[in-house]
Amino acid sequence: MFKNHAIIFVLITLMIDAIGIGIVFPIMPDLMDRVGAGDTGEGAFWGGLLMAAYAGALFLCGPIVGSISDALGRRPVLIAALVMLALDYVIMALADSFWLLLLGRTLAGLAGATYITATAYISDISSAEERAANFGLIGAAFGIGFVLGPAVGGLAAEISITAPFWIAAVLSAGNALFGYFVLPESLAPEKRRPFGKRDLNPFKSIMDAFRLPGLAVPLICIFVFEFANMVYPTLWAFWTREVFGWSTLYIGLSLAAYGVLLALVQGGLLPALIRWIGDFRTLMLGMASALIGMIGFGFTGSVMALVIFLILAALSDLTPALLTAMAANQADEERQGVLQGVIASLSSVAAILAPLAMTGLFQSSVDDKGLYLPGAPFLFSAILVAAMIPLVLRLRGHATV
């Protein structure tokens, strides 16, 4: 009973968190206009810089936060992170300059423990056989949040550009209060480990994780895939506005549609595929979907084709849950927090570098002086996914079924 209630609570927590994140995506071009960050191409660059600042803070703090949760437990870290996220959204709502937005995003990166600690929480209460499916439920919770977040963001922005931030702040603060009274601790005192000076060095934590038997390959794959997949959150609003001339409302609705697909894939299809064809074949299906989808977005100018490739993009999200589960199954119970922190840090490095690379490539690809190819960043991502395949083939032995 405790296990089921705990999973439900954590999924609700992540869903509300995803609403707060997704609520911002469709308004990014207008937000850049508000603080004077330039036209579509230039605005994409500055928007990418905001994402890189968030990721940079998360990279530095991810392993530290994971280690703290290994020492103190998941519950206090998770609640503190939600409070800090609420503060971040208040700053974003009040910001009238790019630099205040940058401060807010950096603060949000410091609070990145929400996902890290929640994933460690799920790992605490799951067996090795259950982890892939339960990590898929995390993706489903985010999918539902992304259904509501972009839709609410797009609609609220019709009233005021700052309204989505106030909504996100209320949701985060309310969720922190809810967790304070309801959330049980998942990590027993005897399974905790001391927090030491070595845990303050994110580079040391990452190197230690790579030295553990069986972890190097899945961690490398997680990093490369997260780098490639950053093309979607980084450029979707700017790309759809450039190619199709979509308004904030249409951008929000398209992201909501992706969220529906993501919830169906992660919450329903992933567990079924694991039962039918096993972890590894499901992983390869996700990889193939990612490759075809990215190539499709690279060249399409049709809304009908976009719908088809959006389905493939959702199927590609089978990949992160399986890679994370394969990594978690190689780590001891008392190091699940730091492992999830390391995974978050690797994802953050990807999120630091990818927005800068993707937005720079997008800016040059829509520049009148060069070749006009708005989908160039998607094609670059497809190349990265294709380069992963030899490494992914080595993960067959990591599968549980």
C-alpha cells in the first residue's frame, strides 16, 4: 500500500512540476520580445542561453543534491526544491530585463533536485525488474504535465505574458505544501551514506560513476541522446513560428498534443512493449523512431507530415527511461541518489551545449545570407543518434528481460 501511494504522489509531484516547466515553452518568443532580445533568429539564441544557464546550474549542483538526498533522505530535499522553484517563477514573472530572467533560470537550476530526487525515490521503492516501467511512468507524468502546461501557457499568455509564471509559482508552492504533509520518506536510515567533501565536486562524482562496472556505456548513451533530443525544447517554438507562422496558441496546442502522445507512450506502451519484446528491443525501437523523426523534421514543411513525425518523436522517448533503468540496475542501493544526480548532470551538460549549438545552427540556417534550411538542427541531431547505435548495441547484456 505504501509503495503504490508513494508512486502516485511522486507522479503527481512531477506532473505539477512539468506543468510549471511546459507553461513557459510556448511564450518563449514573446518573452524574448518583451525583454528586447531581438527577432526570431536572435531571440532563439538568447532563449537558448537561458536554457544553458539553467542546465549549467543543474550540472554543478546535480550530484551534490543527489548525494545530500543519499545522506538526509529524499523527502526534505524534494520539498526544498519545490519551494525554490516557486521563488524562481516569481522572479520570472517580475523580470523586465534579460538578466533578471537569467538569474531566475539559474535559481531554477539550483532547484533541479525535483526530478533527480523523485527519480531516486522511485528507484528506492522499485525492484530491478520494475525500474524501466516505473521510470516510464515518470515520463508519462511529465507527458500529462506537458499536455496541460503548454495549453495553459498559450491561453494564459493571451491575457498577460506574465500570467503563466504566476500560475507556475502557485502550483509549485502548493505542491511543496502538499508534500510537506503527505510525502513519506523512501530511504531507510540504515541505507544512507555520509555526505563528504568529495561529494561537493560534480566532476569527481561523474568520474566515479564512469568507473563503476557497467555504467560507462549507458551514461555515454544518455549524454548523447539528451544532447540530440534537446533540439525539441530548444527550437520547437521558434521553428514552428519560422516554418508555419504559428501563434503562441498554436505552439502551445502542438506541445500539448505531444504531451498526450508522450503520456500514452510512457504510461501505456512502454510497459506493454517491455513485456512483449523485452527491454533491449524496446530501446532499439525508440532509437529508430528518434532517427526517422529527426530526419523528417529536418525536411518537412507540411503540417500533415509534422503530425506523423510528432508521433515518432513521442516514440523516441522510450529511450531515456530504458537507458536510465539500465544504469540504475548497475548501481548499489545506497548510491541511487548520486547516480541520478550524475545522470542529471550529464543531461545538464548536454542542455548547456545543445541550446548554444542548436540555436546557433538555426540562426545561420534562417539567415538570408546563407542556405535557408530551418530544419538543419534536426538533421544534426539525427547524425548524433545514428552515431550512438554501435554503443547501444553493446547494452544488450544490461537488459533485464
